[in-house]
Amino acid sequence: MLALASVRDRLDDAAARLAGAGIETPRVDAEWLLAAALGVGRGRLRAAADQSIGEEAAERYEGWVQRRVGREPLQHVLGTQAFRDLTVRVGPDVLVPRPETELLVSWALDLLPAPGGRPLVLDVGTGSGCIACALASERPDVRVVAVDVSAAAVAVARRNVVELGLADRVTVSVSDLFSGLAPLHADLVISNPPYLPTSAMGTLAPEITGYEPRAALDGGPDGLDVIGRILTEAPHWLRGGAAIVLETAGGHQADEVMAMMGDRGLIDLATRRDLAGVTRFVSGRLPNAGRRKGGEAPRRG
């Protein structure tokens, strides 16, 4: 019987079930899933509203709807997520890229040296590699070294780098922040680190708590554990005048992060707002006089 139902009937049924499961955008999610099951663009569903669905596509769609009813993220079901001008693969080993993080990339592009000098960027906690890939895609002269403590996340990021044709300028490796890197002098450190206080973890949507890696979200009691480590260690890996730009939980935490940057000797401190008007992004620069006192980058091993 699944194959006899029209596109409209299947969408109506799926949207009702998704709404009953507490999905905030049931019709939109139903449409994305059906479009993917049929192998067409979402915009074509309206023109095909009265057409029936083949058995294979109907069974595929039903399985995906059931997964979404179970609150598995739509992006995990589909396997991909759009990020700026790219589409990256995602899954349970990495965070689903958020629209806010696209603005982090925009600011990083503004902070980079003028085109032509082959600037080097360190993407710390790369996850899916979306930030690294977006920077390399939009600045063809940029080289990116991306790291993540999770080997599973690194595998996802490497696949995205290869599939997007960026392997000549983006490298991804397993590293606990900077500890696995050979000495280098970067022009920018960028990170969307774990920044949520541990106490906030239980308040998140089931799509997050049940399916996204906790280690990429939980920043410790005040959300600042990883951010503090980044700000302490990053200057050892930067050229004089290079920038650090971070995503935070926003609001009061952004103020705290800016104060931490000042305490560590960074200058030109600034913040930017996200799509909702929340002060979320923070940046600072290493003084031009040179790298942080205390000197050479730590050596491996």
C-alpha cells in the first residue's frame, strides 16, 4: 500500500507523525526526507503532489520518517548538511554544523592577511571539517591545519576534505588541541570549541543529547575548560599580529572570554553577534612585537 500513496498523502501522514513526536518543523522535515528518498529537489514535490511513489522509494522514506520520529537529527538521516556554499557529510561522531558558525567563518576571513601570502590557519576541534573546508574553499590561497581529539571525527573531516577537492590545502590530524602538532607559526587560530556548562547538557533537545558527541559540547562546570586551554596554548603557535577567533555560548560567557584574552596579553579585542543578535564570537590578536613570552612552540613527544 505504501507504493499507492501519493506524494501529498505521504507528506501529510509523515508531517502529522513528526508533529506528534515533537518535531518543531514537521512539514519541512517531511519534505526534505521525501525529496531525498525520491532523489529530487524539495521544490519539485509540489508539482508531483498527485503522483504515486514507487515501492522502493516509499519503503526508504518510511524508514527515514521512523528515524526522525525517534528524534534522530534530520541531518543524520540525510547524511549531509549545507554549510555556507558547501555540503558536508555528518553523522553521530561530529556536531551538525549550525548556521551561527557560518558567521564565525565570515569573521575569520576578515581577520586573515590580504590574499597572496598563503596564510596558514589552525582549526582547533574541527569536527566535520566544515570550518576548515569553508575557509579553504573561499580563500584559494589559504592553507588549513585542522585537528580534533576524536579519531572518528577526524575520519569524517578527512572524507569531507577529499570529496570537496581540498586535500592539497587542508590537512586533518588527531591532536588534543595543539599537542600533536609540529612547531609552526600560523596566521589565525579558529575554533568552535565545547563551551556549554555541564549543567546545561540536560536541557538540550533530544536530537543533541541522544545523537551528537557530548565531548564536542560539554565545556566543563562553567563552559570554559577548553576555551581556557586554547587561549593559553594558542599564542605559542601564532605569528606576531596573528588572530584568535572563537565561538562561545554568548552573552556573559563572551565577556568572560574577552577578559581571558586580555589577561593573556592579546590586543584588539572585539566581539560580534550571531543571527539572533546574541554576542557570541570573540577575537583578539597577538601583539606584533612577537610571539608570547616563553617562547618557542612546544615540541612533540
